[in-house]
Amino acid sequence: MAKAFGFNEDELKLLLVAVRHMRRTFAEARQKDPALEAYAQLYDDLFEKLRDMAGPLPEKVEDLIE
């Protein structure tokens, strides 16, 4: 599926890492300011879409991105 959007496997991995980082950035902020919840949810949704595009991930990669 990623190739249908013009991403190669390395680019998709980089996108997953970048979105994972943003999700972690929002984790603490979400607890302090509920107004950020909707914005943070966008990153959660994007992360799930990218994971779907990536297809099955090796177990050690799966552990790293969670």
C-alpha cells in the first residue's frame, strides 16, 4: 500500500518514527491540557494509518515503535 502513495520502505519507517515521536511529545501535554486532546488524536490516527500501510512489521520493530 505504501508504494501506491509513492513511499519506499525506508521512507515509511522514517514517517512511523517521526509520528511516534510526536505522539510521545503529546503524552505529557495531554495530561496537563485537555484542549490538546483533539490535536494529539490526529497524530494517533496518523500513526495507525501508517502502521496499516506498512503491513506486518518484524517483532523487534513492533516493540520499538510502541
